[in-house]
Amino acid sequence: MGNPTTQILTATMPVTHAGQRLDQALVAVFPQFTRSQLQQWIAAGHVRVENAIPRKRDRLRGGEQVEIRVPSAPATTALAENIPLTVVYEDADLLVINKPPGLVVHPGAGNREGTLLNALLHHLPALAALPRAGIVHRLDKDTSGLLVVAKTEPARQHLIAQLQARTVEREYVALIEGVLIAGGTVEAPIGRHRHDRTRMAVSSRGKQAVSHYRVLKKYRAHTLAQVKLESGRTHQIRVHMAHLHHPVVGDPVYGGRLRLPKGCSESLAQQLRGFKRQALHAVKLSLVHPVTGKKMSWAASVPQDMANLMEALADDARASKA
């Protein structure tokens, strides 16, 4: 399989972006690309506005036709590693993985090896011909759950288009601090933290982010919540739950003060203190198959550490009523 051909993307710029700089507006319309990528492509002449080559500082009126010629991405050069994978589904076009907590998705600074990408290259060496070995979205290192991988370039392009159009349905379960009264929606933009660039935060300068949540189970001092995403910003659920003052249990970045149920057993207290990752799991994934056009859905149970903590919280709630 050769390198993928140049992808051509088109869009009509919404009137809501009137007055914005071109590069800023493109980030909102094409969220799968970074602003620096888009600026480079504008400078290189890969972007057309009404068939003319623009400058990144040009201001939009709204309603313009924009075309981006996305340069061919390089093939994957990482090493294949024999890392066990839990394959939920596989056919000729795509692969669905149930990612365990603790597994980094992409190699990066400090994580050159031992990632999901390395594991995929061992599972299917042909994925080396695709950018990022066919990975089209990600989960945080310590978030577990379902993730789809493309096995062919047409499937990769199709899945990216679905993600861009926000038609991929992603459902999570999260154990959160405190007791939620009812479900609701968080509609709060997310961007880089002003003082700590490794963190995200709710920011008026951020990108639109929408999370819908509902209560699945209430414990004495915690809640099991279902969260559905309209957007897919970095750390979105973790940031939005913290914004509600109900951070995800165990979150080392956005978590607040540890909350223990009043008078709980020492065993439960130790479990809560010892849970050192965010209790967040991508439980359901739904999308349109890139070849058959059929709607497909997959589900994956929470990992054992999270299941054990949920059971301990349920035992504590029952004991308090005895």
C-alpha cells in the first residue's frame, strides 16, 4: 500500500465567524487540525478562499467557500511491539479496541515505546502504511475504553469525516466526587490553561465544547454518571466535571479534595485513596461503517479496578442504611 493521496476538504464558512482571522476560524471549522498546521498550509498555498490564495491574517465576511488541500501524511515509522490488545471487533476496514488504563495511545516525549500504536503495528504490520497506524481519535493514558482504528486509507478518511461532522457517538461512564441531584448539559468552551500549558480549562478563548450527563447511580458521597460528547476536546469530560465542582474520582490533574463518605470503612477509605487514575471509561461507541454504510455500535464493561471501586461504594451505601 502506498502513501495516501492528498485529501481535499471544502466548507462554507459560517457567518458566525465574520470578522475573525482566517486561521482562527479554520480551527473551529476543521477541529481535527491544529492551528499551527493550518497556518503552515495557508503559508504554503494549500488553502483557497473563493479560489484565491489568502493570508492567515485575512478577515472573513462569512459565507466564503474554503478549500484545503491536506498534504499527504507520512507513513508510520514507529516500532512494532508485542503488547496484548483486547480486540472488540475487526473486519477488513476497521478495528475496535478496548484500551486498558495506563496505555498511551501515541508515541511522544517520554513515551516512545509501549503505546497502543506500537501494539497495533505488531497486531497488523500493514498499518505502518497509514498515518498514525490508522488511529483517528484518542483516549487519555489513564482513561479506558473503546477506540476505533482504520485499516485502510479510504476508511481512515471516512472516519475522520464522521468525527469532523460529530456523527460518531461516544458514551462514557465516570465516577465523580459528590452527589449530583440530576443530569444536565455543560456547554463551556475549553482551551489551554492560562498559566499551565499542560492543563486545559474552561475559557472564553477556548473551542466550543458540549457534554451531556445523566445520573446512573448515587452513592453516599459520589455519583456514577453517563456522559455523552458532542465535541471531543482534550480532557473534555474531566474539565467539564471539575467545572461543575464534581471532578472525576482519582483525577490527578483536575481532581479536588478527596471526599470520603462519613463514617465509611477503612477498607473503602484505602480504596479511594489508592485509586490514582481518573475513574473514566469509554463504554459505548457508535458510527457508520465506512464501506457498508451500516450503523454499528459496540460496548465494553468497565475495567476491574473501577468495577471494584463501584462495588465498594455500593456496599458502603447499603451498610449505611442497615
